[in-house]
Amino acid sequence: MPAEVRFDLLWPEFLVAGLAFAIFTLDFFLRPERKNILGWISAIGLLYIIAFTIPFLNDESESLFGGLYRVDDYALFFKVLSMAIGGAVILGSIHYVGKYLTHPGEYYAIILLSVLAMMMMAASGELLTAYLSLELLSFCLYILSGFALHDRKSSEASVKYILLGAFSSGLLLYGIVLMYGAMGTTNFAEMAAFLDGHGEINGRLLIGLTLLVTGLGFKMAAVPFHMWAPDVYEGAPMPITAYIAVGSKVAAFALVLRLFAEGLLPAIDQWNILIAGMAAVTMLFGNVVALAQTNIKRMLAYSSVGQVGFLLMGVASLSTLSSNGLMVHLVGYSATNLAVFFAIIAFYNYTGKEEISDFAGLASRSPFLAAAITISLFSLAGLPFLAGFVTKFYLFSAAAAEDLLWLAGVAMVASLISLYYYLKVARQMYISPATEGEDSTIKVPALLYGLVGVMVIIVILIGLYPEPLVNLIEDATAVILPGGDASALSLR
């Protein structure tokens, strides 16, 4: 008889789905002026689910439904990270939603469903399960990017996102079909066994892999598949821009890392140059084009594209060290990006402006926001004593160790370029005077003040003392790369 499926291991997913539908239902019964409580219920609910999930799934290792769905420390790490990001974005949205958006119940519930999709992507053990999870996340983001119903830019962003997302989904699915035709399986473990036995990637498999990488490239905004990102970042509601910048990257790379480590690692010599080339172009293009931007959201969009290049460098040099580095970078990048976006949300809630020139004199109007934005941008640039320095050091070391020293050199050049346009923002805040009539003190709500402060503290702590995070990540990567000597590769 087949082994009994342990449905109890899916309790975290059931709870997140149940919380989403509970928010949908509560929305019917609350008066409009009371609906801001839905954000608090959503965030607190996620916090309780995190507290339940960590001890419940710790050290569990099960392969459910014939390998379609995995329950292990790697999936647990990303499930907790996904819920933490979702909860932070929900809390950062409360004042924004109350001021600029309608239908808060649907807004918070769709974010919760997208968190569910992110959790499923990290646990997927085969391509079709991963595809369905990715599409659930994509549909949620399509809706959320157009949630500002009376804003033309928001509607335009949603339409562009849907059209290009549908095209990329078609490429991704066609790539899966070709890979199944070549290998006879979509299961990651069975794919690795096939490649171990056959060695060379044949033409059909190569085309399928290329289409798969192309489809995933669209989803993560890698060059040359990034064209949707600037318009969607600019048009989407501010908290959703933050969510797309952080959440979609975490989910996509959770899937990509498991796919390439568990399914495609035996053929690394045949595909890593493709990923390395994409990483180099993405890093350089994203950071160079960001130099010309005048809108803070578009600048961060191209900055985000550049960050995808750094993450792809970890995939191209796939090893225990690079996997650790990629995951550390995802955590540091998430905290840093959320810090800068929450600060920008606080600024936008008060001023309604988002051009870089509008930040002139911010240091005198709100020293706290100016300092938080500056610290976060310097972390993204990779300056010492901040999270970005530690995470990039990991990735650069991994690339050098895998004979991709040229790629590490490209990454260093890209980091120097990024520092220039980050300094442009700092210059506006600290040197340029405030526009006449706009020199009043910016009042930051206590909730946003606290969120920004917490994220900045995390950025600094990772930069100064990354060991606890590294320990967690080493346990997680041991699941997908069990042969690696993780203990020799930490930053202790």
C-alpha cells in the first residue's frame, strides 16, 4: 500500500488560506470606517502562524504526493520569510490604504493569498507544481498593481504586467513541456537522475531549458526580460511596489535555487555560462539605466533589476557557498528594500510626491526618514558594516571560488555605479534646500516609524553580526545541497 500522506504537514498553508478567506468574510460585516482593523488582523494572524509553523515543521523532512511537494528546512525557511514579508507589507500599507485606496478587505486578502503562493513555490518539488504556484502569485500581483482604481498609471501598470506576464507564462509552460518530452519527468530528483545518466544536454532539452530560463527571467525581471518592471513599479500603489520588489524576488529565487540545485546541478557546466551572461548583463544594465531616473520608484525599479543580477551570480556559481550567499543576500535585500520603501511611503503619505527632487531638504524636515533612506541605499550599494556588504561578499567569494572571477569583477563595477545614483538621493536630502513652502516638519505615524526603525536595525545587525542568520541558512541549504561542507563556508 502507498504510504499515507501526512496532510497535517500542510497546516501552515491551510491557516494562511483560511486567514485570507476570513478577511474576505469579515469585510462584509464591517462599516467602512472600521475596515482598517482588517490590516491589523491580517498581520497579527500571520505572526501567530509563524509562531506555530517554526516549532511545528522544524526538522521535518517529508516528500508529499510522490515528490510534488516538499516539507523540509529549506521550505520552512522561505515559508517563514514569506509570511514575515507579507506581514510587514500589510502593516506598512495600513495608513496608505486608508488614505488612497478602496476595498481594503480584498487588498489584504489578496496579499495573504500571494503569501500562500510564495510558500508553495519554495516547497515545490516538480515543475508543474511550481508553475501553478507561480501563476497564483502572478495573478495576485496583477490585481494588486492595479488596485488604485482611479489612478491611470496604476491601471496602465496592471495591463502591461498582465500582458507581459501572460506571454512569459506561455514561454515557461512551453519550456516545461519540452523538458518533459526530453526527460520524461518534471520531478526535480528524477531530472537530476536523468542528467546523471545521460551527461550531455540534447537539443530539445536545451531549447526547453532556455525557454524555462526565459519565462523565469520575466518573472524576476532579469535583462532582457525586465521591460515591465519600471512602469509597474511606478504605477502600482507604493506598498505594492515594495511587495513586488521584495516578495516576488524571494519567491522566484526560492524556486530557482531548488530547481537548479536539486534538478539541474549535474549539468551545471552546460548551463552556468548562460546564467552568468544573464547575470552580468542584468547587473550592468539595471545600474547604468538607474543613473538617468528622476522618479524614486523607477530608480528603485532599475536598482531592483541590478540586484537580480547579483542573485543570478549565485545561481551561476552554484555551490554550498553561493547558495548560502544567495539566501543571505535575499534576507538582507528584503530588509533593506522594505526599510527604504517604508520610509518613502511615510514621505508620500504626507506629501503625495515621489520625484527624487521632491526629497530636497528632507534631512531638516525629518532627520529620521533621511537617515533611514541613506542607510538603506548605502546597504544596497554594499558599503561596509551594513547588510549589503556581508551579502555581496558572500556572493563575490562564491563566484571567485567557482572560477567566475570575471563575473565578480563585473559585480564590483555595477556596485560602484549604483553608489553614484544612491548618492544623488542622499545629496538631495542633505545638501539641496527644501522647496519654498515645503519646509514643514514631516509627521511620521508611529506604526511606520516603528517599521522603518526595525528594518534599519535588521540591516545593521546583519552587517555587524550575521552568524545567527548564517546558521539558519546553512541548515536550510544542507537540504538541497547535502554534500556541501557548510560549516567551512560561514563568515564567523
